[in-house]
Amino acid sequence: MKKLLLVIISLSLVFFGYKFLQKEIKANLGLNAKVAAVTDELEKIRAGAKGIFINLKRNYCKAFRDKKNIAGFSEDAPVQSVELHLIRGSVMSAKLIKKTSGGYEVEWKGDKFFINSSQIKYVEYKTQKETEWPYKNDVVIRKTNGVMLDGEITDVAADRVTVSFKEGGGSADMDVKKSEIEYLLFAPVYNKESEGIEKRIKAQFPKMKFYREGNITLVTDSYITWVNLYKKTLRNEYTEIYFKFFRLLKGRRAKTQNFVVVFDDFADFAESSMTDGVPFWAVLGYFNPTDKVLYLFNAFGDRVEKMVFDIIVGRTGKSVDKIVEAIKKRVDERYHIFIDGQVKEYTDRYWAIYSLYKGELTEETLSTLRHEFAHELFSNWGVQDIMLSRPKIDKEKIARKKKEFLETKDYKKKEELLEGLMKLRREEVEGIEMEASESWLSEGLATYCGTDPIGSKDDSWLFIYQDAARNKELNPIEFFTSFKMGSFPGLCHKAALVSYAQSWAFTTFLMARYPDQFLTYQQEIAAVKPGTDSGEKREELKILLKCLNKDLPALEKEFADYMNTYKKVDDPYVAKFIRYHDVWTGAS
């Protein structure tokens, strides 16, 4: 028995040593002539060991046929597929439909089959994640050359990322330049909660398509060109946030899939947002922390695009054509080429205005997507918990009512259903004991992450801040950091905008001047739930001052001095008018 054990250990070391070398070579860590010469010999040893490991694997799996006894299996991670090892020696990998006392109902190559238990030697169960996620780590790097690095990210610096590859009991570190990284890919989260959210979305929006990429599930009815743009924006945002807030997110993981629903038509978004009690006329999108879904509409969706094209290019073009034809009839034919040249100059301007309008609305959509996705990501990773406790909310009932509201064409019926939904929503909120992550922190981080790249100067918020400073309307830090729930409730629209601007400015200041101390503060806030520190209400501002090692007057002055380093920016609406004027007049 001891000899057998020694043989197994020796073969294991050889096998895993070989696998480690393979990984090393792929990662360009130890590729040299000596390694290349040794691999042929290792391949011979591996081939001899393969039979022994196959038998060990079969015996192990045979002893654990019951899925509940399989190592690493969780009841919260639904089984997606099975490998049926048949008595005659073949193996069938198939999607599991149902297990019965007599066998397994599976889907294989598009058809359904029932495999009797008497035909099966043993079974290996796989969760949906195991079926769809081929990597060992939950966060992997895709390089710009297409190579995937499946190692643990252990450190993030300004210009590089350190990745550790662990294989066969050893490890090797590798530094990767950020300039060589295209994006990060995050493992999907398949559990009962994610399954329930997806089921409700499918029921409410049956015509929408689902696009799953790692930890992001995009649901939309937009054209594929827009889908690709949404995906790219979400990938980049996820990657940048993970790198920027690595210390905060390290050791954590997403609790569910990040669900993002994008409506191509504003009318569909308006109807859906009404059922959530959200003022659709005031927002492009929002993250619903109860449903754990981000809702957004494409500001330049198909209907809007056709309308803008018709107004700017189509109708104006037809009018110009009529005028040109009338003029040509009145002048000599030799002047026609001159008239056509003048007309082209004006039609080119129409197209330039159309392109400018499209670009601005597209950026509005993507900026909102980045902002709201930041809300969703920080909440999903557990660093900005919004709810401490919740009653038994009947989400299925709300989903059914919402679906009924969206599908009915009878406006009287819609009114009744909406009233019922609002009553359910009120009961839902009344039953929840809420304690949001601080308003300034939540909105400050979201506005900070709303730019591309994140942390860039945002002229819209900067103008509001500077305008409030000129008019002596800025609030002291102690005031705008005192809101604990929602987006500065109780303030008038203008005051709320100033608080948003101050939150963006304060977050930008802290990330620029005190990034480590600010991340330490966020770690402390995330680690201790409000109201649980020794039975006393937590005072976040005191914790922040302690992390910064500053008193409030000194912090106020330093914050104001930092913001004064920004040059004066113009009113964004005036700047927009000037852009359109310059395009139309041809000014440079």
C-alpha cells in the first residue's frame, strides 16, 4: 500500500510539474532551449501516468454518485450539465433536464434523450459556471494580442498588474503592463438569486435578447452595433473600476450576475420605469437595488435616429431639392454646376449637424450607463450595501403585475394596474429597514466613474460647482456628507445638483490627493454595517477625518484650494450651442 502511495505521489509531482511548465511556457515565463528539450521526455512519462489517473478519477466519481456528496457542489449553484460515463465505455456530455429514479433526461446535440440508470457506470455533475467558465480564477486578463492570462491578480500599480500563476504546489509571479491589457473578464455568478432575476426579466420583456459575457448579462432590443458598443463600455468600466479600487474589491466577489436592461425605445423605458416609481422624464437610466437590475434607454435608439434624420436631413433635403429645381428652371444651364456646388456645401452642413447630434446623444447614453453600472457594481460586490434587512417581498407578484401592465393596450386598465403597482411598491419600501451607503459617497463614486476614462474632468459637474462657488451657494462638507439615504432627498432640484457636483468634486479630490487613505475609509465603511459598532450609530465623517489624519477646517481649506486649481469652464449648454453654431457656419 505504501509503495502504491509513493508511486501515486511521484506520478502526481511529475504530472503537475509538467502542467506547470506548460503554463509557464504559454505565459512566456520560462521559455528557453532547455525547457523545449525536456518536454518530449515529460510527455512520455505523462502518457504512462494518464491511465492510472483515469482509473483513480473513475473510482473517485463512482464513490460519489450522489450530487450532494461531490466536492465543491453547492445547492445554490444549479446543475447545468452532466457527463454520463456509460457501461460500454463511451462518455456523453449533455445538458441535464431532469434526474429521475430510473435515469437521466438530457439534451444532447439539440435532441432530448432518456438514459436508463442501468446503462450508466458513473456520473459527473457540472454547474452552469463549470460548463461555461473554462478558467481557474474568477478574474482573468485578456491581453491586446488575444492571449488570456488565467492567474490570480495579486497587485495593481499605476502602470502594471502583477499576476501569480499557481500550479503543482509552486507559484510564479508575472508583471503585465496595463498598456498590454485589453480588458478583464469576470466569472459569472450562477445561483438561485441570479436565476430568479433572469426569470423575471424574461417574463417581463420576452422580446428582448440576452447577451451573457462573464459576470454581465446584457438584455436589450437594440441592433447588434449598439450591443457591441454596450458590451465594450461595460467591459472597460468593469476593468477600470476593478483596477482603480483593487484594494477595496480584493478578496470580494460579486453576489449575483450584473443585469443590465437597455431599451432601444424611450416609450418602453418610460412604461417600465413608471412601474418602479421612477420619473422617466428626468433620467436616462437608474439602478434598482431591490430588483438588482440596471435599467437604461438608448437616447439615440432606432425611433429617435429616424426622427432626427427625417428632421435634419430628410425633410430639409427635400425642401432644398424643390428650391434648387425651381432655381435651375430660371437660369441658364451653364450655371447649374455652380448651384449644385453651393447646395452641396449646405447639405454637408446638415450631415455634420446630424453627426454631432448623434455623437452627443450616444455619449449621454454611454455616460449614464457607466454611472449607473458603477452603482450596480459597488452594491453587488458588497461595498455599498443599501439594505440592512428586508421583509418577504413577493417579487414574483410584482413581476406578474409589471408584465401585465407592459402588455395591456387598454389605457384605463394600465391606470388601474399602475395604481396597484405603486401600492405594492409603497408596501415594499415601508417594510424595509434601509440604511444607504452615504449619498455623497455613492453618487460621488458614480459620477467619478461616469467619465471615460474614469476620474477624468467632468465639465458639467465642474461648471455647477464653480457656478455655486461664485454665487456662494456651496455647502460645507459637514452638510453634504450628512445624507444617509437616496440622492439627497428633501433638497430642491438646484440644491440637489449642487450636492451632486460637490460629491463629484470631493471624491475627485480624495482620489487625487489621498487615494490610499480614501480606500482605507471605504474598507472600514464596508466592513462595519451602520448601527452595529458597539450599538451606537456610526459617524462616517469622523471615520473619514481619522483616516485622513485631518481636522474638518483643514480639510475644508485643502478641498477648496484643490478645486481652485481648475480653470474656469463655460456653461455646457452654451458650449453646446457654440459647437452647433460653428459646425453650421463652418467656423474652425
